[in-house]
Amino acid sequence: MFLAENVTEVVESTYSHFDIFMIVFTILIAIGLVRLLMQRPRKNMLAIGFSTVALLIFLAADYKMVTGW
């Protein structure tokens, strides 16, 4: 009886409109990283490293955000 009552509870979604901005920012960072890696004559290693770290953080945040929906 107790288990049946727990199953019927409504689960609230944690979706908010800011989630769309997080996904768009992640896509923009990924595009910027690809453009930095495609440079031919001289690559800016600081920008590549910073973009990689930012992309990893945003991907982790997006994963956590989507699994919470």
C-alpha cells in the first residue's frame, strides 16, 4: 500500500527558460573552440586551453541540468 502511494506522486520538472541559454552558450563555446583549432599559421594556446576548460564545465552543467528535467 505504501509503495503504491509513492508511485502515484507527481514529479515536478526543474526546467526553466535559462536552460535554453545554457545550451546555446555551450554550442557557441564549441564553435569557438573548433575555429581556434582550425587556425593555420599560429595557434593561441591560452585561448584553446581556456575554451576547452569552459566547454568541459558547460558540458558537465548541461548534463546535470538535462538529467534533472
